[in-house]
Amino acid sequence: MEAPAAPHSPADRPADVRLTVNAPEQMRELGRRLAKLLRAGDLVMLSGELGAGKTTLTRGLGEGLGVRGAVTSPTFVIARVHPSLGDGPPLVHVDAYRLAGGLDEMEDLDLDVSLPESVVVVEWGEGKVEELTDERLQVVIHRAVGDTADESRRVTVSGLGPRWAGTDLGTLSA
């Protein structure tokens, strides 16, 4: 009998994709391309400094998924649900920046209930939502910090778990 693979073994992970994005419209386009890979039940965790482009990427995801409503930062409302305008999944956009209690506070949002039928995107979710599922897409956005006019961003996309093992993340760099 074969032993099961360890939860994030190399067999469960496609290669990380690293991209350079030079303008906000390119970040939105990346979101539109990423939307083509997503389906109901997917969790996307976005990380990056303030102003890195997490909400801009999510705006592109919303466009690509064809959801209703303007995708804006849910910082003060914590979460927004954008229903699909077609037959696709709704988008649940969460900003966990102000949540300090980890999964306990996140449970109040009922994300575990929303996850199976939605695409859930969580900004600032590190250490807070990993317990929702072992299968997730992690997007890390790096930008120059300090007083700079540099619009360039380095984006790393990583798939975790069997859901992403057979997914070609390389299509994002097209």
C-alpha cells in the first residue's frame, strides 16, 4: 500500500509563477487572467504592502468572473459579496487587515459556509484563514517602499494542494 502524499509535497504544488507588473491596468489584467483559472470553492490569499495592488488585482478578478458591483476595498466593512451576473460563482472579497483574532474572528464571517459556492479572496489573510482549506492560491505582491514613483510590482503566484497540482499557472504570464 502506498503512503499518502504529505499535504504540500512537491507533487501537490505547481511551480510558482513570478511576474513583473508595471502599471495598475496590468494588475487588473492579471486579475482577469487569474479569474479564468478560478471556480467555486477556491480560496485566494493576497499579501503585500499597503498600496501594493491587492484590491486592483481583485477588481480584475471581479471583471473576469463577471460579478455585479464595483470591487472596492472592503477595509471598513470587512467583507463584500459580489453576486455573479451570469452562471459563475459569486466573489466574496474580504479585507482581514483589521481582524486580529485569527480564525475565530474569521468564523464570524461564515467564510466556511460561503467557500463551497464562491470564489473567496482574502487580503491580509496570513495566519487567519489557512485553516479554511489546504487548497488555496497564494498571491504575494512586492512593491518598492518609501518615497518612490516606481509603479513596478513583483507578483508571485503559488498554488497549494491537489486542486492546483494540475493547473498551469504559467498561463498567467501570457
